[in-house]
Amino acid sequence: MARAEAAMGLRFPADLRASLLRHDGAAFGPAPFYSLMSAEEARRDWKMLCDILLDEAELAPDWWDGHLIPFAAANDGGNLFIDTRTGRTGEYYNENGLSHRPEVVWPSYLALLEDTARALETGEPIRGWRPAVRRGRLDWLRAR
């Protein structure tokens, strides 16, 4: 984690640090399509996105920002991120850039983890998705 922070020139928020110290990535993540990234995966994606932003002058300013830390990867190429200036989460996709839609924004990484844990413990939906175990694996199904 220290190497990733040094390479990025950013300090990971305390809640992200605690999470990474516990499990440094996971094959599951917040609903519905994300897997939690390791510190190294976060650094690698951050660098790639910052390099693209530097190389592509025509990209809109809301395409990516170096103050953001990706922390969860989507199966289709997106990321959830934490804004180090505010602690809030958001979503990034190459085609659309940054998104702060209500369904992907939490006031903090910890709030997102708490909501996810509550959904896993109770089976109640989280932002329109409910957890289910199918063939021994966690899945997220559209809540009805």
C-alpha cells in the first residue's frame, strides 16, 4: 500500500487503508458487477488512466482526475473510485468518463462497505440489487 501511495502521490483514505490491510482485494465487491481491487491493481489502473489523460489533450476534464483512487473493477471495464478530496465514491467508464449518479455515490468507502455488508447479512436490496448465492458464488440480482 505504501508503494502504491508513493507512486500515486496520494494518501489513501483511512477506511480504504483499513480495508486493504484486511484483504487487499477480493473476488467480490459492491453490487452488482464489481470486484474489490488490491492496492497494486488500484495503482496500475490509476497510472494507466492518468497516462491516457496526459497523452490525450482532447479528453474532457470530467474524463478522469488524478485525485481519484480506483478501488473496485467492473467486469465490463469500469471502476468505482474514491475522490481523495471529498471521500465520496463515484464511477468511471472509458466511454463516459466520470459519473456521480446517485446509485454509485456513497458519502465514503466505509458507507459503501457497510451498506454492502448489511445487504449480505439480511438479503435486503442495495440500490436496486439483492445478493444471492448461485452455484456457491455470490451474485447480485435485480430487486423486484
